[in-house]
Amino acid sequence: MSRLELPRGHPRYESLVRRERLLEFYERGIVTSSGLISHGRGEAFDYILGEKTQPFGYAAERAALTGFSHQKNP
């Protein structure tokens, strides 16, 4: 899947895998550089404030990924 190799038990495993996927999407032209920056800012605030993603955020993420998965590759 990616260049990232981490044990699943790593405390930031999910976050780092997500970041790696975003980088892959950037390289494919699906995500812009500002999207990568926004992701990093969001993670920083999560760590500082101890915030967690709300269920509606996961639902929006799934909906977006479903839309991407139904697109044909160029």
C-alpha cells in the first residue's frame, strides 16, 4: 500500500497511515498541497486540545472515499 512500515501497535499508527494515504492522493492529483497542510494543522489541534473525531466526521470521510472509489482512473 505505501512506503510506510509501522507495527499496528504504534501509538500513532492510524494517524500516520492516514497521512501516508493523503500523500499518495496528492501524488495522484486528488488532494492539493493545502489539503496536506490542513490535515497537519488539524492533527496538531487534536493533540493540543485532546479532541477526538466526531461520528459525523467519520461518516463524511466514508462518503468522500466512496465517491473517490467509484471514479475511473485517468
